Amino acid sequence: MENQSIFIIREAYYQFHHNVVALWSIGKDSTTLLWLIRKAFFGKIPFPILHIDTGYKFNEIYKFRDTYKKIWSLDLIVHRNEEAIVSGMTPEKGRLECCTQLKTRALKDALNKYGFQALYLGIRRDEHGIRAKERVFSPRDKDFVWDYTNQPPELWDQYKSKLNTEEHIRVHPLLGWTELDIWRYIKRENIPIVDLYFARNEKRYRSIGCKPCVEPVSSDADTIDKIIEELKTTMISERSGRAQDKESDYIMQKLRALGYM
Amino acid sequence: MEDRGFLKFVIVGHIDHGKSTLIGRLLVDTDSIPYDKIKEIEESREKRMDGEIEFAFLVDHFREERERKITIDTVHTFFETPKRGYVIIDAPGHVEYVKNMISGASQAEMALLIVDVTEGICEQTKRHANLLSMLGIAQVIVAINKMDIVYYKEEKFKRVSNEVRGFFTQIGMNADYYIPISALKGDNVATRSRKMDWYDGPNILQSLDSIKLGSTAEDKSLLFPIQDVYEIDGNRIAVGRVEAGRVEAGMEVKILPEGRKSSIKRIEKFQEDRERVVAGESIGVIIEDPNFIQRGSVMCVEGKEPIVTNRIKANLIWLSKQGFIIDESIRMRLSTQEVNANITCIKKRIDSSSLEVIEEDATRIGNLEIGEVEIRTEEPIVVTKFNDIQELGRFVLVRGNDVVAGGIIP
């Protein structure tokens, strides 16, 4: 799996003329992705790393980000939709709207500002049914619209690499990984991870994001080994603590069609 | 029992023959669905009349899919048996979405073909089987579905399974198993059905577990297509994935298509010190004369070279509404190589459903047609037969920004 992901990472870097950026939410998946990117380029990542900051993240996340920016010598871009943050956008004003403004809009602005052609993302097919339908290389038009009823063919390892103007491509090197694969790999490689994932007072976060919109799950897994054991037997889905995945049946589809990650 | 391998298979078949339902059933019966997801579906508005949960909703997530009750795009889902992990690739059955079906099938190592016992072979059954055969997927399990509707009668199963067997013989395919099932009720999926005592073969899960995993290309001769060359700390590192054989520090290599000789100075993997790597690994190498290597170069061992040619006989499937007219210039991508090419001869144009030859010595090829063609490339490229090393025996054709055909070198 590591080999296939590194192959995909290198393929996108070549096809998009080095005009690429990786999105790092500081969660376990995008940190694993960052780890693989470091491997693909022998520790010297030749492009920037982008953090879309909503201002609602956990303190632990900011601390982790700043520590590893230094240790891994990252060229880190932090982008915020200041306008929306100043105007007081909060999840209480509607989650669809809040995610769209603080995440999707902010990402759109960042891509426009820097003109990146391809964006590496750590999404996985097993996270959510809508993501299960993704391609490894997935085009978005200038409005970020995902034309999911007419995706390009993707045969073997030949990915869509030519773009119409004003399009960008989402590159998904971890698409074929499961949550359990991620944790097994974190253990094997000893990848540093934000400690919100480990149980404290019988609660831990299985998926992290903005503080107001994620809930911890009951768990006593305070080590990676215990998390792996827990996942082997759990019957609760990974993103069950995520507000934007539920609400109504198609909210994730709506968010993603608008360009959400 | 011990295996703990990993198998990717695609579920194909005609629209409404029950692909999504079978996947839902497999996921539920292997405890792969978190209970909050099952609850979500149970509570969803559109319930089935018979009170069964809509298994198909576990894979058909798009609103358009649920409302039209069809699968539009391919989906990958995961489940495990005590023996190994599986990825199920669900392929849409509707003719409009054949390109999605092919995208799914191209990622699979084997296939499960589902046929509705009340309808038998239909148009997409044939097309999908033909495309599997064209894509080189040799291992197939046939599930005869909806046995509950025909009261689990053996003669109904026999009639349809014989029909499929006859069709497979015509197209030179061979199924490993024919299994009577009801995906909706769960008969012969994860457990043995008590309603079909006349059947003593394996259920779906047992049949999957009995499939032998493909051998790796490790024991073949070296094929290492170069993906890119990086300048790092004054070194030129050629990176890529080893598709066959082994790379060892110090070994002599030949670089195709030019045929220059060089040797491996060092193998590069981040924070690993390796003397030897094998097929499947993504690596970097530093060679003696690093200036002669670029994306598309293929390293091999002298005396065991693949074919270097500018004329390729191939079978392809056309995947664009805009067809092809002979002598149009097109791009060909094979492994990491990309060259200008021409289809100079279309020996046969074949209907991908009926397999009828539409035309011989044709001058054009249309959407969803299979072509037996000859391709001429502007520059020589490195290829193998598909059955030797798949990665160098398959290709896509690109027009403008789009992939318009996929093919293999038989």
C-alpha cells in the first residue's frame, strides 16, 4: 500500500509540472499522507503544505502543527477565510454554510491565490459512502464542482492528467486505505499523531476536526495497540462523531459537490 | 486457512440483476457495516414494501442513484473473512456507465458475474463478460441470483447456469463456480442455504476464499520503468516502481528503448539502507551515468529484454462518444511512457455485447466497440505481452484531455 501511494504521489508531481500542494488538516490521515510524501521525496518535500484554518481547531492541533513544521522543515501555508471569521461565522449559523465558508471557500481562495493545479488529499474510500465513489485523480472545475455523474475513466494506473483551463485535480493517494490500515501503518512507522486520538477519562476522538463539530467516543484505548484492537471489533463508524456527515442523508454529497474535501 | 492476503474483485452483471444488493448482503453478513449506518438506512425514507432493508443503499450513496435505483459509479468497499481481506468493486450495470464499469474492473484481480435467474443472460451480462475477457480477468465466479423468486427450484438454476456456461464456451471463458443464491434473503451468500439441499457446492464467501492469489512478478526478469528523475543533494535519483524482478546494488542494467548500458550505484529508499528490492516496491536508484535516464526509460537486464517496437497489435475498447477515424493522431500511454501514435489498421470492429464482427478492415471505430487493431508509434516504446507483465502489456489512448480507449497487447 505504501508503494502504491508513493507511486501516485510521484505521478501527480510529474503530471502537474510540480505545481502541487498537499492539504494537511493535522489529523491522522493527512499526517500519514505527509509521511508518505516525505518518503516519496526522500525527506525534502519540493512543494508547500497547506493548512486551512477555520479558527475552531483544537489547541493540540495548532501546537502539533507548529512543532512538526519545524522538525520536518515544511514550507507551510496557513490560510483562513478571515472575512467570514471576522463576520462571526459559526456552526450555529448552519453547518453546511459554516463548512462551506470556512473550509471550502478558504480552500478555493488559497488555490486561486497560489494557482496550484493539483491538491493532495488524505481521504479514504471507507470513510464515507460518497468518498467511496471517488477516483484517485479527480477533476474539479473552476467553481470546485465535482461532476460525479460523469467522472472520467480511470484504467489501471493511468490517471487523468490533462486539464482544461481553470480546473484543478484532487489527488487521493490514500483512497484504498482503511482506518485500520492507517493505524497499523502509524504503528509500523512510528508516525507522530496528535494525542486527541488517545483516550483520556474514557473518551477519545476517532476523527478530529473543528472543536464544536466533533464528539469524542467512549473508549479506553490510550495506546496505538489498543486503538487497533478496538477497531477490529467496533461496530460504530469512524465519522459517527462528525456532525456534517449525518443531519440529513445527502448533506455530505451536497458539501462535496460544492467542493468540500 | 492461513492466508491473510488481500483480493480485489469486481461484481458485474446486467442492470437490476442484484449487484448492489449482493454487496450490501456481503457487508452485513460479514459484520462490516457499523450499526449506526444500518440504522441510518433502516430509518431512511424509502423503505422496501417487504420490510427488508434496502441493501443497495449501502453502496448507492448518490441521491441520483437512490432515486433512480441504479448504480452510476463504481464503488470500492471492504470486508474481511477469517482467511483474508477483500475489496469489492461494484460496477454499474447500465450501458450509459460502461466507462465506470471498466474503471472498476481494471482494478480487479477476479470477477463475480451475477445473473438474474428469472431473466437469464441479458445485454450487459454479455458485454461485461466480454470486457472481463478483454481486460484479461481470467478468474470468474457466476452467481445465479433471485432464487427465492423461483422457489429455489433446481431446474431453474440449471437452465440459467447452462445458458451462461454455453455463452462462456463461445467466448473462451471458464467460470470457477456456478452458485445459486438469493442476495436479498442471504441464501448461499455467507451461509449455506437450507432451502437448496440439491446444491452441495460452496457459498459465495467460501468460493472467494478458495481462489488462489496471483503470484507476484518477483521471479521474472527485471522491468523497472522510470517515473521521474529528482535532483537531491547533488544526486540524480531515478524513481519509479519495480514492475518485475529485482534490483540489486551493483547490478548491470540496460536502459531501453535506447539500449544504453549502466549499473546501479545505490538503491535509495527514505531512511532505509537496502541492497536489494523486489517487484512492487516504489524506489529510487542512482546509476553510473545518470544523465541518460528520464521518465519513460525502462531498466532491464541484458539478454532478457522486453520488446522494443513501434508497431503493436492490440485489442482495445473505445470509451468515447466521439469515435475514432483511421489516421487520426492520438497519444498513447503505456506504463510511464507516452508517445504520439496512430491506429493504422482496424482489422475488426466488434460489438462489445453480441461479439458480432460489425466490420472487417474498418476505417473507424465507435463508442463501446472493441477493436482488433494495429498501432504505430512515432518513437519506439518498450512493451511486453499482457500475460507476461500486465503493467507493460496494457495502455490507454488519450485525445486532447481525455482517456478515450483502453487496450491490452495479447
